[in-house]
Amino acid sequence: MATLRLGDTAPDFTQDSSVGPIHFHQWAGDSWVVLFSHPADFTPVCTTELGRTAALSGEFARRGVKPIALSVDPVDKHQQWIGDINETQNTTVDFPILADADRTVSELYDLIHPNASATATVRSVFFIDPNKKVRATLTYPASTGRNFDELLRVIDSLQLTDSHKVATPADWTDGDDVVILPSLQDPAEIAQRFPKGHKAVKPYLRLTPQPNK
Ligand code: BEZ
């Protein structure tokens, strides 16, 4: 499989998981999905990442997002590891962990980067929309745990910019001012879409209060 690019359809698959076999597109249904991979079970950084995801369960649900993790270990190891995660991170893992022991999903999603490790999957994240399109990706090495607030921030940006003619600037978080798309030039439409007004710092840099707040 060639590298997945933004706008590509997220490959469908059937794979075993900690909650039984997952038929991916069917499982995703009409939800957004955050699919994220891990190097291995019983590793320290991954343990904290999965605990953090479980702790943010309500935040993912509020945004209509289903998280799904992947590790290349089998289901019985996942079950033991989930016990450790729940114990040490004081959480309840309530999302599936794909048991990708045969590397089906790892190959489809290009999760093994041989010049980093011949066998371990990297820490990738795929943000997949309800049309099953890949909308954003992140890839980190095994040694760097991800920032799960950033995953929520990316979802917030994707969902906001899907429904309003805006983009989100550097370090934006939900509720901050946003920028009006440069393609939007009609003054009447700008006034209608952004009734709270806007500030033109430069003709191409126009800030406006977040329109859905
Ligand atoms: C970890 O998840 O803690 C980890 C995995 C592989 C290498 C280093 C850290």
C-alpha cells in the first residue's frame, strides 16, 4: 500500500481486537474516527497514551469521535495489558485495541517504517471523517508520547472548518478567533457569515470571532 494521503479513503479491513472482530467501515458507521498505532503492549509510553485516551472518553464522544488503537500483539496480551492500564492510569479502557499480530492493518496504513524499526509500528494517528476520508495524520517515534489534547484540537478544527468558511491559526483552541478563508472576498457574504465583524490585519489576514460560539 502506498502512503496514505489526505483525502484518500481510509482502507477498510477486518481485524481482531480487544472487543472481538472489527469490520472497520461498518464499525465506524457515521462517526469520526481517530485510529492510532502503538509500538507494542506492555510498554510505558503506550500505557500512558491509552490511559489518557480512556480518560478523554467523554471528550471524544462529545465530538462524535470513536477512538481505536492498534498494537501488533495478540488479543490475549491486549486483555492483560488493559488490566494494567486500568490499574495504573486509574481509567477504564472503553475503546477497541486492534490486535494486528498478522500486520494486516499495519501494512494497509504504512505503520512500519523500516528505517526507524524493522518490526515495531510507529505512533501514527489517522483522523477519519464520516465519509471515511483521511483528513489529517500525525506520526511520532516510539520515544515520544503524543499530546491527546492536540488530537481533540485537530478534531475541533476539522469540524469547525467543515461547516464555516474559516481556517484556524497557530495554537488555536476552541473559542479563539479564527481566520476568514482567503477565497472569501464578497463583502456582503463576509458580513452575513461573520455578523460579529472582523479585523483585517492585512488584506489576506482577517480575524473574526469563532462563528459557532
Ligand atoms: C513505549 O511505548 O514506552 C516505548 C516503546 C518502544 C520504545 C520506547 C518506548
